Amino acid sequence: MKAAVMHGAKDIRTETVPDPVCAPHGVIIKVNACGVCGSDLHYYRHDGHDGTIFGHEFSGDIVEVGAAVKDITTGTRCTAVGFSPCGKCYWCREGKMHRCSDMALLGYHFPGAMAEYVHVPFAAPGRSIFPLPEKLTYEDAASVEPLSISYFSVNRSQPKESEIVAVIGLGVIGLYAIQVLKATGVKQILASGRRPSRLAAAKTCGADIVIDAARENAAKIIMEASGNLGVNTVFECAGTQITFDQCVAVARGGGKIMLVGVYEEPLAWQPLSAISKNLTLIGCLGGNFPAAIELLKQGRVKTQDMISHRFSLDEAAEAFRTQDADPTAIKVMIKP
Ligand SMILES: [Zn+2]
Ligand SMILES: [Zn+2]
């Protein structure tokens, strides 16, 4: 089959690789759509493993089912969480493989979905394989993974309708967080980012005030908009020193900072700034596929304005270049 294979920093080539073989507990999915993720770009920029096939935000049709798999049939349209349980940890020994504490991840530790076919080695309906309601398109389904991360973070903050919240960092996770917050119902959503295309998208997603952090003083505007009280909750979706400092500055006394963005560098900070305001810092790492699918099914979250570019599998190198460097890129999809 054809697959997009990494050969070094910024070197992705579409080439022929062996077809995947279905394990007894696995399924093989014919890929229809696969998103390029910010996490992929990290390895793409800094030279990941030679031979890596990325792709963990995907959808397609099940074409082969392992002998030991129950309740999954070929022809099912689905999205999936790709992981391979270690088989040794506490959770694996309890039979709860989906909670494995040492799982290998599809698209990083073993081949992902930027290919014609992808093998999901551990297939269980509702745990790793999620059949699609008729209403969801393949592109919706390939957006479930990032949306599920946004949902998880918003849900973890337990927003109330009376609250003012800010989302700092307008990558796809931040943009979907705005949509989820809007769907949940909060009083006011402020959004701060840098790229014009994403500032426009933030407005479409439902932000009430959009701040161009490249030109404006985000912290000052957020403080003014909240009557100088600060916001109840701030979502840190960028993962930089500057945005972290902004979050601490604009969080209201007793407020929450949701740490969502991945930091490539350690932070320098004065914990007293959080102590003196009684802030709660909450780390967010997790997803919720069923909740994300439900939001899409109900039409309360929409993916189409998030998908800025589409490329064929043969154009995978261009897809990565676009996601990495094109200022108009929001989410780039590869369509094998
Ligand atoms: Zn991702
Ligand atoms: Zn395990």
C-alpha cells in the first residue's frame, strides 16, 4: 500500500510499504481522512524516527476484523483510538487494556493512518473503535480526536453559565474549546491568538471578543473586558512562557487555569503569583470520543470551518509543509 513515511526533519515521502497484517485482537481500516496534528509537527520539525508513519486523527471503513474481535463487522464507518496495550501493567492484568499505563500509540510507536490502510491492534467497540452516526462525515470523524481533547478540557473546568472565560492560543484545540464552551453556555468567551485565519475562525466558533495578540496587549484587553476582575477560567492552549504568564495575569482571584497546550520548554515562574490569587492550575490530558461524537451529531460543534486544506496521500509532504508554515492553515487533512 501507499503511505506517507518520515525520513528525517521535514522529510516526508509517499512511498510503497508492506500492507498491514491483522492481529487477532485488531482491525484494519481503509482510511478516508486523516488530520495533520500539532504533535506530529513537533517530530516533523525536530527529526522524529526514520520510518514513522504519522496519523492518529482519522476515519474510514473497517475492511478486516481479527479472529478474536467481538461485535465489530467489516464495512463499519468509524473513527478509532489507536493504541497497543503493554499487557503487563496493573490495568492490563485487570483486563482493562484501554487504561494501560504504558501503551504504545498509533502514529508514533507503530504505523498511523497517513496511509491507504491502518491497523488498529486492539479493537473494542466503544473503547477504541467508534462507529459513526450517519450524520457524521469522514472529515467530522477525523476531527473527533482533537475535539475530544477540547471537550475533555472544558468539561474538566466545569464551566457555569454566569462565567467569563478566556481561551489563549487558537490552534485547533483552542478553537474547538471555544465551540464547546459556546455549546455549554458561558456568559462571555474571550479569545487570543496570532494568525489572522485563526482569529477569524475564533469569531466563527463563537468567541465574543477576539484579540490579535500580535498587535494588541491581550492581558490588558481581557482585564478591561472583565471589569478588571479577570476571568473565571482561562484555557492555556498555546504552551509558551508568554501565554502562561498571561493566564496567571488574567485569572480572577479564586479562578482556574486549564493547562491544555503542550510546553516544549520548561517555564520560569513565581508560584507566589498563583498563591496570592488562590488560583487552581489544572492539567488536562485526555479525551472523550463519545461526547465529541454526540456534539457533532447534534450539530452543536462544526468541523467545516476548521478544515482549511485538503491533500491527497501523494501530496503528504505538501500537507505537512502547509500545516507547519502556511499562515492560513488551520487543520490540514490528508485524504488517501
Ligand atoms: Zn492529535
Ligand atoms: Zn498495560
